[in-house]
Amino acid sequence: MKSFDELKLSEPVARAVHELGFAVPTPIQAQALPILLAGPTDFIGLAATGTGKTAAFGLPLVERMDPSAKHVQGLVLCPTRELALQVCGQLNLFGKHNGVKAIPIYGGTGYGEQLEGLRRNPAIVVGTPGRLIDHIDRGSLSLKGVKTVVLDEADEMISMGFKEDLEKILKTTPREHAHTWLFSATMSPEVRRVADAYLRRPKQAQVNRAEMLSTTVDQIYYVVREMDKPEVLCKLVELSEDFYGLIFCQTKSLVMDLYQYLSGRGYRVDTLHGDKSQDDRERTMRAFREKKVTMLVCTDVASRGLDVKELTHVINYSIPREPEVYVHRIGRTARSGKAGVAISLVAPSHRALVNRIEFVTKSRMTEGKIPGRREVGLKKVGRILTRFQEQTHHARAAALLGPEWAKATEGMLLDEILGRFIAMTAPEIFEEHAKTLPAYTPSASSPAHAAHAGRPSGHAAAKKHRPWKKRPHA
């Protein structure tokens, strides 16, 4: 399948696809769409975040719905509120010409608006497992007429503690006429057990890891000592043009340490971690999408389900041990054919992880040279020059200069005047000793030491402490 035109979509859905500008399908779409559009079936789709899974299940889901029916026919389960809202919005775009409506259901907010939405008998409900269970138990959501259940990011839902909720929902679904489509980045033993228990002779599509990575993402790594990472990070950010991205850390404590360091340097930065309330999370994401904040320091758990357009960078403050985590992280940039940069800061002792990720993903990471202070300084001075040339209020400013200015600059050459101006405008370029952040290295007596020793980041390190194992209100 090389084009969406090859699909036998109904005219209203085909028109929506055309209006959205879809032309060439992604690998998972090319494999999944012909199968799911051909007829009712259970299905397993393996592909990473950012590879187009929403359209892969969304288009056939919308096609299966009967707009005239007055009950819920499709159910999509997502791990987080953000992903539920994203998927719901996409489904409504697919169904805007054939009358198929979707509503989002999620925790951390009141029931009133959700109850009103359910009373309107939407064709599709998209929600997080915990809140869906609440509505099922209250009797406000009936699954008797459901024809299709989609598990989106199944591995993430299970790792976040939703396995029991997933199974309860699947048991409530009428198995005699409902089909289940399971989408996941990995087929872990837990995901396999769910698939074996609840899917019947599923057809399958799998995108290999090499195809999961965008061809427009530039992958670079820097070998750097832990104690030098904060300064190196700042240099890389300063060298980039209009940095707008995510910085992944392995623990909440490291997130907070790095946040304090970056905010102290004047960056527009905020955090996402598991202890943040839903209201704080929403405020943070609103500020980030509006670019009032240009960098988010986050943990893998807190960042699940994020969908932010036009990210320029994803930075692995510590490179993850698992290739799946690496693919999941960097898939958040270079979307829809746009360019992006994935940077990994690699401690010397973890250099072998680069080779492992390259082998598994069948991709190449370029080793970068850590920029020097002069290189960063030249970049900053270049930006000052651009602002200098664009300045239009110089005449008004000159009118404010009294005779003391003429006396102060008497005998100075132009180079000295400009040099003083630059040194005053960007004093950090000329700091003798850059600020440093102590490396995050728990002492040998610390209970966390064993969990972190030799485990650079990601889920492997986090398994020792999983506060999210309790059912969250996602």
C-alpha cells in the first residue's frame, strides 16, 4: 500500500483524509489498514509512539460505526488524559463528514460534563481505564452495544498499573460480537498474557524498530562525565536555534535538581513528574504548548501520552538501557516529515549502550564534539548582533543620553564600547567558573544506590520504586 487512495474508504471518510493532507501511509498504517478495513477481526499492532497508530486504528474504527445508532459502539482505552484527548480529537476529524462523534472520558476532573456527553449517545468513547471503570460501575456507560475495543499503548497502560482495569473492561465487553484491537510498542510478557486471554485468533502487523525511527531525526550523542552534564546541556541548548523540547531524566529528584539549575540560568523551563497534580500538569502543558515554557524536564512515566507539535529536540540526559524506551522518547520529535534532533548525554561507562541501541534499531548515532565556551560565546554574540541590527528605537534611546555618557566613553574606540555592551548584555559568556550541578550519584549506603548503579535511566531504574502502581486518576 503506497497511498491512501488505494483504500476502499467511504466517500465521507476519504474526504476527511484528503482534507487532513494524508498522502503516504506510515509503515504501521500500510500494514494495519488493509487488514482492519477488510472485515471484523481481532488484531495486534506493534509500533512505537509517533508512528501513526491513531490513523491505523482510527480510520477503520470510524468506518465501522453506524451514525444512526443510539449507543456506544467503539471504545478506545488510553494510558493518560493527554493521549485520550489527542485520540478523541483525531477521531472527530476522521468522522466529521459521516456524523460519527467521539467523546473523551478521563480522571482528575468532574463528572458533570462527561455524563452530559454520554447522554448524547456518542458512537465512540475514548478514555483512561480508571474513569471508564467508574462510569461502568455507576451505570452511566454501557458496553452492551460495543463492536470494537481498542487498547492504545497497551504496554504503557499495564506498566502504569492499569492491568486489572483493562481486564475488567474486556470482561464487560460482549465477546460474542465485539472485537479487540491491541496496539503496543512492545510485546512484553504482561501484554502477551492479556492478548492470549482476550483476543481470538488475532491478525498481526509489526513495524521493526528501524522503521519506528523517523528518517528526519538527527541522532547525536556526547560522551560526558556526570558532573559535567549540566554545563554541557546548557552549551548544546545555546547552540541550537529556538530550542523547544523535552529533557528526560530517570528520577523525580534528578528532574528537580536539573530544573533548579536551568531556571537559575534563566531558561524558560518547567517539570513533569509523577507527583505533580492534574491541575499543575495541565497548567504546565498549556504553558509549554503556548511556548511560554520552551523546555520540559521530565520522567518517562510523567511524559507518557504527551503530544506536542513541532518539538525541535529531545534530550536523553542519561541514555536509556532499553532500546524501546529510546525509540519511545525520540519519537516525539521529527514528526510528520519535519526535522528534529535527538541528543543523548552518555557517561563513559555507558558508551556500550550506544552500540546496543544502534544494533537493535538498525540506525546510526553520530558522536558529537562538546562545544567550547568560545563557540557558544560566538553564537550568543551573533544573536546579539541580529537584535542590534533590528533595533528601531535607537534614536529615542540616544535622546536619553546625558553629557555623562559622552564623558564616560571619551577616548574609547568602537571595539571597546561594543565589547563593554556585549559583556554587560551577556555576562554568562565570560564567567570564569560555570555553575555546576552535583552529579546524581547516591552513596553506597543509600538504598537507591543499587538501583542506580550501572542503570542509566528509563524503566529499568524505575522498577525499584513505582509509586504509580496504585491505580492513578489519569
